[in-house]
Amino acid sequence: MKNISVTYDAKINTPYVDKKKWLWMLSMLYPLEGLLGIFLHYKTANEYWLLLPLIIAYCISPIADWVIGEDKNNPPDTA
């Protein structure tokens, strides 16, 4: 009986699969935040809703970026 050992290089023909591709759809919500503030102002007649886009852009987004951190699972250059 013959014993054959084969060593494979992990970089050869390994297709990259983006596991978070559905999260890219969330990028369409960011431009709508301005309309959300206008809509809520229209419904409630409260002027403070017009500050919502500024609060999201300058307070909530940086805090969320800090909490989530850097993505260590970036695609390779060949993808």
C-alpha cells in the first residue's frame, strides 16, 4: 500500500466570498437620514427633528465606528 502526502498552498484557487455582502445595502440608508428628519418634522411639527441628520452624522456615526472597530477581514488584492 502506498502512502501519498500532498501539501496544498492555501492561496491557490481559493475564491473569496464576502460574508458581509448584505450589509452593503445599509449604505443606501445614509442618504435618507436627511429625509427622515424632514419627514418627522412634517409629522410632529417639532423643529428639533431637523437636527436629526446632524446628530446622526456627527455623533452617532463616529461612536458606532469607534465601537465596531477596524474590519480585520478585508478582501485580498486579487479579488
